[in-house]
Amino acid sequence: MKVYLAGYNVDTEVLNELQEKAGKRNDVTPEVLSAAYARISRDARPINEIRKEARTEVEKSRRSNSTIIFKMGHHSVAEHAVFNLDILGVSRLAMEEVEKFRLCSYTEKSQRYITLDKDFVIPQEIRGTHFEKLFVDTIALQNEAYHVFFAKLKEHVFKKYPDHAADPKKHNLLEGWAKEDARYITALATQSQVGQTINARVLELLLRRFASSPLAEVRELGKAIYEQTAGIAPSIIIFSQANDRDLKTYPQLQEVAATFIKKASPEKSSLKGDEVTLVEYTKNADVIIVASLLHTSSNIAYAHCYKIAQKLSKKEKMNILKTSWQNMQLYDSMLREFEYVNCTFNIVLSAACFGQLKRHRMATLTCQPYSPALGVTIPESIKEIGMQGRFKEIIDKTNEAYGKIAKEIPLAASYILTNAHRRRVLLRANARELYHISRLREDAHAQWDIQNVSRALSAHGKRVMPLVFSFIGGKDRYADIYQKTFGYPPKVREVLLPGARQIK
């Protein structure tokens, strides 16, 4: 056995410094890895020898990439080329477009942990129009309220949690709780920054989508990303222009949909308890999961396994499920067989909450635009400090400004809406992913808004798949869930970490 380290991520400034000292090289490109790995299936030589040739003949490697990726259609070869991007000064609204892509990673500046300043984007569609002053004045009002709320919330949480307040090591935690609730009044135009890791195949898709975006900020971001990456890997970043599929499909669907859906009157805010609705789910899910586990653990066809599972008693099915769980720790994922059943939910949630739900990219998530008609989510802490009236006043002024802008520039109007404003989303997740969402987002350390949504997802799942979801719950409750399921604690009992805030 031999293993060679073929390469790893290196900061571009380090690469530039090395090239300044050693001289300019034309093989400092991820294209050589893509070209080398593309040849593995048809070249009997050891991989490290193929890589060596790819490095010494970069132009030949580029021609090889062009042939294999684009002419022969082996697009996965482009996934061997990986880029790290620093993306700064982009609005929260546009950042949602960056974070839509499943097969890449991102870490964003958190509005929960960093005190916000007054940095915001004035969208190109509004800049220079008679709406610019209204836009700027409204966001100034929001930002002023943010700092007022933060100061009062900070004082409030220090009084509410005296044990934490007595420990200087927990002061940052308390301040974080104040920030995470104060941010609900800030706009989607607020600037953010993100570190992204993305392979060339997904990057090319991102560039096409961004070139086709109706928002000028997203198109501008796409051009900036292209300028930073295309010269490094010209043979694998080719189809990056706007295209009809991304430009026209959804606008055309909206036109068609309008012929079937009558103009609805403005909706009232969703009531608590109606914010998460189960709209579809896999029938006989308990039987399907048990049958899938039997299938993996035997040499008989699935249809036969399903017939066996149908005849099992509830206790017998539960025994099979418990066997699949008994060696788990709280950080372990469900077995892959749990992906064979799904739940689909219609959810009305705040922009702040959506920022966390969208991170679960193995689910299917589609969205409607943010809409003042769906109301806003007001943190309980805002009510506790007596600032609910001020909060609503800012929201009313924001909605008024939104209405004026939306009449003439509907695409850019959402920039002025806040983290408290809501949108409706459709979420489809398999049981394995719902377990993951629950473990992470029902945990007491999770933010309260996503805790509430996750708890509702789990409750619906338990109702229609009682056996499959009998082991679901947040990480902080894992030991108790395990004890209840098996009658004894897990081998490694996890304790509630300091700083967890239980949400009722």
C-alpha cells in the first residue's frame, strides 16, 4: 500500500511569495490535478507518475481537461479542482444566493456573535433614484434601534442569568444572546462576509446562475468571482455566461402560475402552531425503514424484506430499529437506510431563522420571496424589556418604505426588510436528515427561533412515523432519550454544556 499527498489548500499569498522567491511557474494551478485524475481510468501508470507528467505539461493538461470534461462529458473531473474564496461586503440578501449550493462549504460572519456596525448595501437598482433617501433613512432607523435594543437586552440578560453574570468567562455568551435578538430589527441589506470552499464544477454552475440573476449585486459578485478564478483554471471554467434556463424559467413559471392562481388577498400573520405544516410524507415509513435494514443485513430481495417487515409486530420492528441505534453516540448520524422515507413541510419563518435552516443542504429547500404580509417574528426578550412597541413602530415604517419601493422596483424592495420578516419555504427531508436537524437545532445551545421550528418538525415526524422517530431529539437530551429507549444510559454520557439556554 502507498499513499501520496497530492496537494492541499494553500493561501494564495503564500503561493505568491513562494513564486516571487523561486520564480514564476505555470504549474501552480488545480487543473493539473483534474487532468491527472481524469487519466486514471485509462492509464496503467501509478497516479503519482501521471501527476508528474501533468505538472510538466500544463498546456497538454488543459487540452486534456477540455476534451474529457466538456467533449466527453465527464464533468466530475472538475470536482478535483477546489477554490477558497473570501467574499466581503455583500448584503445578507445576496449572500443567500451564495449559500444555495449544496456541494460546497461556507462559513459566514455571524450576526449572533459580532456586534453589527452601520455597513449596508445600497442596491444598484435603488442607487440614484428618488427612493435612495427613503432607503437610507429607513435603514438608519433600523440600525439605531439595533444599538438601543442591544444595550437594553445586554442589561436584561445579565440580570436574568445572575449565575452566568457572576462568571466573567460567560459574559461573551450573555452578550451573544443580546446580539442575536437585537439583530431581528436589522435589514437584509446589512453587509456580511463569508469564506467559501467550492470545487470547479459547482463554481461554474454558480457563475452561470449569478450571470442570470435579476439582482445587479449578484451579477456583480459573479463577475468578481470569475475574475479571481478563471485565469487560474481556464480549462475547467468555461460555461459561465447567462443562459435561458436560469434567466427565463422562473419568470415564465410565474406567468403560467398566475393563470391558475387567483390574486389572493394579503395574508394575516401565521399563528403560532401553524408556522410548520406537514404537507406530505412517506406512508408505511416504519415498515420501509425496517425492510431496508433487513435488506442490507441479508441476501434477499427488498420485496421479500418488505413482506417480512409488514408481518412483524410493533415490538419486533422496534427491536430492529433499536439494534440500529444501540451503538450510537450523540454525534453519530443515522444509518443510510433512514434516507428511504421523507417528510415535506411548508414553513413560515423569519429571515434570521432561515439563515440557519438553509445550512441543511442535504434537504430540498425552495422559497417564496420575503413578504410583509406574513408578519414578523418578534423575540420574546424584546417584549420582556418593554420594547415591543418600538420594534413594531420600526417594522411599520419599514413596511411602508417597502410598499413604496415595491411598486416601482419590486426586485430590490426586499433589501429593506429585516431579519424579523418572514418568508414561506417548502422543505423536504429524509428521516436521516431530520434526525441531524433535530440533534443540532433542538439542542439547548441552538438559537431559540430554529429550536422552535426544529421541535415542530420532530413532532410532526413522530406523529406519522412513530417508530422511526422515537429516538429523535437535541444533543443535550441524547442521554435521556437513550435511557428511555434502552433502559440504561449510553456508554459515554454527554452533559449539558455551560451556557445552554432552554426554550419553552
